[in-house]
Amino acid sequence: MKKTDLHKLAAAAFLTALAVVGSQLQIPLFGAKLSPVQHLVNIIAGVYL
């Protein structure tokens, strides 16, 4: 396995754990539940991975 593949795999695991822990934070706004941590993780994963 290449070193860059291992780094991306570790980053994906870290972002997944961060999303799971951050899913506890939800902001109710006009009947919708906003999850800012999950959106941030999706953006970081889309750009980095």
C-alpha cells in the first residue's frame, strides 16, 4: 500500500469519527435541524480526498 493511500485512509477514518461525534450538535432553526459539523466534514472530504 502506498504511503499517500495510507494517509488518505487515515484522514477518512478521522473525518468519519469527527462526523459521528459532531452529529450530536444540531441547531434547530425554523423547524429544520442544522448539522454544521457534518457539512464541514463533507466539504473537507470533498476537497482533500
